[in-house]
Amino acid sequence: MIRAYSNSVTEAAEAIGVVKRVLQQELLFTIPYNRYDEVNHFLEEKDIYVADREYAAEITISVYLDLDQVDDFKAELTDLLAGKVKIIKGDQRYNEIPVKNHHYRQKTKTETIKVSVFSAYFYFLTDQPWLQACGRP
């Protein structure tokens, strides 16, 4: 039974992927439409998550960055836009970031079980919206 459960948990984790929760800083900035493609390419090249885009007279973009990336990002974006951008700090929050190159099969079965069960247990303890969906406070 334990072997079947451990294999199921491992296979499920491999199928859905693994994430880590990282404290990130929201940055908001506004750009003119004629700079959008250039900025969008920059964000894609840097693999930066865009949380939101608001289209009005100009485009306001919201991104989340690890705390140690904020200063470099601000400098690079300011340089890209020749200083014609105002960057505003928003809220800090924990975001789930996909973990790349995780290798469950390289661990022993015991280590895999511990990691998988702990990850599932930790997720349910730290992510409260599932409680609200069940009608609990």
C-alpha cells in the first residue's frame, strides 16, 4: 500500500509540476503604445511574469520580481526606455514559481515519499483559499 501510494504521489507531482513560493515585489510602469512590442520582447527575454496589462491612453504593466532582481530590472528598463519611464513599487506577495529541472527519480523512494508528502501537506497548510471554497473561515 505504501509503495503504491508513494508512486502515485510522485507521478502526480511530476505530472502537475512543482512550485516554490517566493516573496516578490510588484512593479508598475506605464509606456506609450509605440514602445509596447519592444518592452514586451524585453520582458519575455528576461522571463518576467506579467501580472496585468491595462490599456488606456497608455499601457500600464504590472510585473512581479524576486526582491534581489528589482534594482537591476529598474535600471535595465529605464535604460531601454531612455529614462522616460516612471516605475512604482506595489505590494509584496508570495507567488508560486514553477521549479524547473526537479528530479524525483534520482532520489531514493524514501526521500521521494518524504518530499512529496511534505510538499502536499505544506501547500494545504499555506494556501487558505481552498478552506474558503469549502465554506470554512
